[in-house]
Amino acid sequence: MKRTPFRKILIANRGEIALRIMRTARRLGYGVVAVYSDADRDARHVRAADEAICIGGSLPAQSYLRIEAIIAAAGASGADAIHPGYGFLAENEDFAVACRDAGLVFIGPSPQAIKAMGNKAGAKAIMQAAGVPCVPGYQGADQSDAAMLAEATKIGFPVMIKAVAGGGGRGMRLVTDAAAFPDALRGARSEAQGAFGDAGVILERAIPDPRHIEIQVLGDRYGHAIHLGERDCSVQRRHQKLIEEAPSPAVSPELRARMGAIAVAAIKSIGYEGAGTLEFLLDASGAFYFMEMNTRLQVEHPVTEAITGLDLVELQLRVAGGEPLGLRQEDVRFSGHAIEVRLCSEDAAHDFMPQSGRMALWQMPDELRVEHALQSGSEIPPFYDSMIAKLISHGATRDEARRKLIHGLEQTVAFGVTTNQAFLADCLRHPAFAAGEATTAFIREHRDGLVAPRDDVSSDAALSALLLYVTDRFAPPWRDGRTLAATFPIAARIELEHVVHDIEIGRERDGGYLASRNGGEYRFEIDQLDGDTIRFRTNGVMESARFFRDGDRLYVLHRGITLAVRDLTLAAPAAATATGSDGKVRAAMNGRVVAVLVRPGERVAAGQPVMTLEAMKMEHVHAAPISGTISAIDVAEGEQVTTGRIVVEIEADAQPA
């Protein structure tokens, strides 16, 4: 046996995956070293490590993509192995070579395997040579704009543009016609360069509404290889996975065996070592097409661990140390069903716009496996992925796992930054998902229902006004029972779901509270009120809610929905509109200006793209709200901007007399 022992592991990543790797590494007796950017100086993965070393600025290219800085950190800390996690440099051939040249054990496949399979173009060529069905496309060396447009036309629209060096939805665009292709190509290249340090892309024919199925594989340096079944990752937005499950409700035991055998044969042909995933599109007829291979651990690996009882990080470490895999295909057993959701700091109701800021109160459910790296008071920076936690349930049946996950999401406390918590629960409740029918078109087809405004916003506003009233530091403290005299109603103004509500609220002689809004009345009786919980009765029903007050902000978790409320009672009237009708384009989120698409004096039409911001590794185009002439550009490419900042100003067209 060819052993490559190591004793201390540097984790070239951040956040929840860094903590996940540390947990297994420590259990096996390894020391752990963290690296961090300036933005992550106070992050949990930094404090949890035995040692931590700063590797640069806040942007990925200044920190987690700096190969030389990470290699130097390993040398300074005495680490003799590096685990890349996922994303960043995990599928970077040059990084694997640099680790080898520095005498470090790279916990992943060889540089040759990364080059062969981590590169989408190379992987497709290998698969085609092996007779595996692949999505028709173009993966040639000529990356010129003209050549790419010609190849896209030859393939036939719609086509997919994909980053050649990575995954996770970055550098990916669906293009429906030739006119939209140049802008989509530019955006895909820019995202790919920023996320992976490589602007190369490939083209594929878009297969309508398939399922996204992936096969988990493992191999060692002695030629042994197995698969651990499939995961269904079909529920996606912006080509990024939101919900993953194992096994897939669409894969039979026979299909699993076929796909698994193909995946194992593929990695054996290149002597693959470690964990990897082959991704396929499965159409309605049962035909499947190879898309790509991820030569790393996947975000969704916990669902495979749940149904197999195996620790994939442990297997990675053992294989990297030169141990044989120690598992035969017949040793793999599957038990029950597992589902994972990705809790992201984004606003699902507003095109999944990334959100950053301070997480005021953070409490995760005890009954689920939760992978995260936050705590109350943590800052979520705008520079990295929007995923802030993974919640994983396991049950004897799919429906049991689904119910457990819904209940866990309803108990999740994430106050301070908007998340997709309620959206995920609504996806899990949807009849199409419950029936196991979700394809990659699931969110597109059902989006209106999944992000529809709540029916009971008036009662939400009344409850919010009640909590603001009873937690006001100038208000009389709440006491159970009757009061000697009723209080005069107090007028309150709050903002909830971007809508302003005017409410009057006061206490009655019997001890109850009355909230009045637009002629409607809501009566509350409080049974318990402590630091962050209220138990109350209304319309004969006793309920409870969690809450947190932070100045003029109030956060409420009620019936599984998080309400973010702003107290406007004493606020001055807004000085300017935020809709853009004044001709000012405002940054929709904290982000970096990656492209200014107009010039001063240029004539623009309403809806025309004027600027592109990058936040959380995704690009977002900002459009002109009105027709007119560009009167000012207030930012420069590369500049970091905050939410609401004016970036472009437009002088409206003169109205005809």
C-alpha cells in the first residue's frame, strides 16, 4: 500500500463546510487550521479552528481564490494536508498541483483527474468516448464571441451556457434566442471568472423540464470504486439547487443500478480517488444524459450520509491517507429517505435578491441535522454564497422526512436578515412536491403561488402593533389580569411586507388589548409575555409567537412565518421614492459594480440594462426605471455599494405640452 499520512489539515474554505470538515477531522484525531478573509475575521469557523490565518481581502479573488496565500498558510501553520471543501478552489487543477509541489496531501482527486473530469468539456469527451449519452453541445477551444454564437445557432435555441471550471449555478445562463446571446455570454463569463478564476464556458442544448439526478461515487488509489446511490436535486432557482433528496422518487432500483454502474465505470477508467459526483438530466421517458462531474464533496452530501450511515468526509480523509476504500458495492445499504433544504439569505418574493447584514437572533431547530456557521449577532457579508444553513431531515418514508423538515423550518428563528425560510416550507407543502413530481421546472411553474402575498396580512399587522405596544420601554409593564382603567388608544404606523399600516391599539379594562385598522378590530388576551415569547388568545384560539425587538425593528415568528416589521410611528416622512420613478437607479442589494453599461448623455429606454452588480457570487442587472437621458453615473466599476445607494441618474423625457 502507498500511504500518505498526515496529522494536521488546513481547510481552504469558510463557513458551514469548514465546520463540517473540522467535526470529522477532530473525531479522527487530526489538527485543524482555518483560513479567513478580512470579512470573515470574526466568523465561527475561525474561532473553532486550532489555528487560523488571514489570507487577504474580502472578495474571493483577494482571499479564498489565492493559491499562493493558502499554500503559505499551510507552511506557516505546519499543516501537511489541505481539504478544499466545495466551491472556490475545490475543482482547480492548479491548486491540486500546487499542493503536491509543496509536499502537501490534497484531500481530493489527482490533478489529472480534476483536469479530466472537473473540466466540463473534458468530462463530456471522456463520457462520449465511453458511449455514455451526453447532452448535445459545444466544448471547443475557440471561445470567441463569433464562434460561440455560431455554435449556439448550430445547436439550436434554447441553449445553456455553462462555466467550464465550476458549478453551483455560477456562470450559467439559459438563452432562448440569438438576440439575447451576447449579453448572456458576457454575464456568464464574468460570473465564471469571479467565482472560479476561469472565464471559459461550454454550450449545451436545453432539455425541457428534466429531473436533475446525481450519482455519488467514491474511489481509492488501488482501483476500487463504488457508488452510494442517487440524489434528486431538481428544485432549483437560477440553476442553483434549493432542495435535494435521496433517493429520488423518479428512480427505480433498476435505473439506479444502471446509472450507478456507468458512474463507477467512468471513475475507474481514470483512476479516480476520493469523493465525486456525476450529474445527469433525466427526461420524462426515462432517458438520461450526462452533464458534468463534480470532483469534490457536494453541498448536498448529508442526505446520502443519512440514508447510508456513512461519513463521506471520513472516507475522503481515509482515502487521501492511502487507506483502501474498505467497502464493496454489496456492502452499501440504504435506509429510509432524507431531504435537505438550503436556507439562503435572499428575498424570494423579489426575484430571490441576495440579502446581507446582521443576523440579530439565530436559533436552529434541535430535531434536525443543521449545518451552519452563524450565531446571534453574526454579520452576513455580501461577498460569498447566499446559503447560510442546510437543514436535513431523515425519516422511514419520504412523507415522514418531508413533514419533519416542514416542522423544523417552522421552528427556525432567523431574525435580522431576510431568508427563504417560508418559501422552502411552501415548496415542501406543495402538492406537486409532496407527490414526488417536481422537475427543474417546479419553481418556474408554481412560482406565483409559492410567493403569493399572505391572506391574513391585517392580523399580522395587528399582532405586530401589539408587540410593539407591550415591548415599548415607555409603556406600562404587562401584568396578567384586569386593569383599573382602560388606556386611550395610541396611533401606530408600521411597515410590513413593504406596505405601511396605520393602527390604533390600547388596553381595555378586562386586561385585553384592542387593535383597530381600517374599520376592522382584533382583540388579544395575553397569557404569557417574557423576553422573546408571547402566548396569547384571539378569537378563542390560543397561540404563541417568538419575537425580537431591535430598536425600531421588530421580528416575529408566527405560524412558521417570519415577519420583519419597522416602527414608523415617530419616523419622518420619506424624502425620496425608492421605486425609481424619480429617475434614480438604486442598488437593490449590497454588492460590487462589475459593469457600467451606459455613458453620461446616452439615451435609454425604460427597462434597458444600465448597470450590473455582483452579490453573493451572482450577477444582477439593474434596469432604467424610466425613459430618458443618463445625467450622471455615481459609481465606478469595481466599487462596493450598499443597498439603496444611487448608482445611475436619468433625466426623464420631456412630456408633450
